[in-house]
Amino acid sequence: MKLEGKIIIVTGSGGLIGREIVRYCRESGAEAVVGVDVDRPNRWGELPDVAYDVTDPAQIDELVDDMLEKYGRIDGLVNAAYPRTSDWGTKFEDVPYESWQKNVDMQLNAVFLICQKVLAVMKEQGSGSIVNFGSIYGVVGNDFTIYEGYGGTSPLAYNAIKGGIINFTRSLASYFGKYGIRVNCVSPGGVFDNQRTEFVEAYNHKSPLKRMARPEEMAPGVAFLLSDESSFITGHNLMIDGGWTAI
């Protein structure tokens, strides 16, 4: 019961990874795990799943206020939300500037704002743990050969955003450590989600473990960083990537 008694927010709780984090944290004894997703019902109950748009500053304020009204504190925050524009994945040469700008705003800037609001609460408490989500492609460049079999690509805005989140995490850890607050990052490798066969085969061929991750394999690492078992770990980027960045 490594999260016993903790009050935790998980954004992107309706997503592939987010829902596994919510499930695992609840099973790990947290007092409350509030799953936040734009498509969730507005339901505050024993197992609350609530709808807030983390790209909307007013709704972030509302979420934090509602958490304090209901629970009086926030012990953990997981930023697993992954909002993006409808043209996400367009080849770099064809990406409109407005699309690049919008994705940076929805992903990187939204993480800044919710961290700022939640850290103000944690600073007052003198405790708390935040886990942001980076990626292998926030650490290393893309291997574009894995997309060649079908003419695909990977959005370069993703690299810029995830790299920014990883270093933002380090800076937050340095800034807020004196208040008893820890800020870490988890960087997944490719997670299987019924992608094209050509992509999966190419990815598996390169990966040291010869497979993609399962969504549930991300959750234990996140829960560990939220828990007191990682009480002397901050500013860390935990690679859960099957060895992708080791080669």
C-alpha cells in the first residue's frame, strides 16, 4: 500500500496510459485518485473521474480549487494528458506554424500552468510529489527508419515539447526541493496500441527487449515516484523504454 492516505490528481486519465496509472494508484492504497480528462463525466464520488480541460487556464484553477474544497490538500500530481491538434503527425515540411504553436501551447504550456498552481498548494503544505511525462524522443532524436515501411513520420513538435518538459522538471526539482517537494519525470518508450504492423515490426527489431511496452508497465514507476519510497529522488527522468535509449 505504497500510496496509503495520499490525494492524487492524474490528468489524461481516459488515455491508454492514464487509466492504468489511475487503476494502479487506487490499488496501491491512495485515499483518492482523481482522474481528470476532458471526456470524463463530472462525477465527484468515492472513485472520482472528473471533466476538466487542462488546456484551459480557468478550468485548471477550478480543478485546484475543487480539490482543496473536497480534500484540503494535494499530495501528488501526474501530468499524463496528451492533447494535440487534428493534424498531429504531419511531415515537418508541411506543418503550419499555427499548428506548431498550438501544440506547444496545449502540451508544454499547460504543464507549466498546472504545475504552477499545484506547486503553490504543495509549497504551503511543505510536501508533495509531481510526475511529468517526457518520452524517449525528449531524450534522443527519432529513428525515422521505423516509419519507412509505410511512409509515415513522427511529429517533431513532440520532441521539442517533451525535451522541454524533461528539463522543466529538473528545474522545478531544484527550485522547490527546499520546500520538501519532489518533481520527477517518466519517459516511456513506444507503447503498443494496435499500430501498423510495419511500424511494430520495425520498432521491435530495434528495441533491446524486442517488443513495445504494455500500457500497464508505466504505472508502477509512476506510483513509485509518487510514493514515500522515492523520498530521496527528485529531478530524475525515469526511462521506461525497454532499453531504447541505452543503444
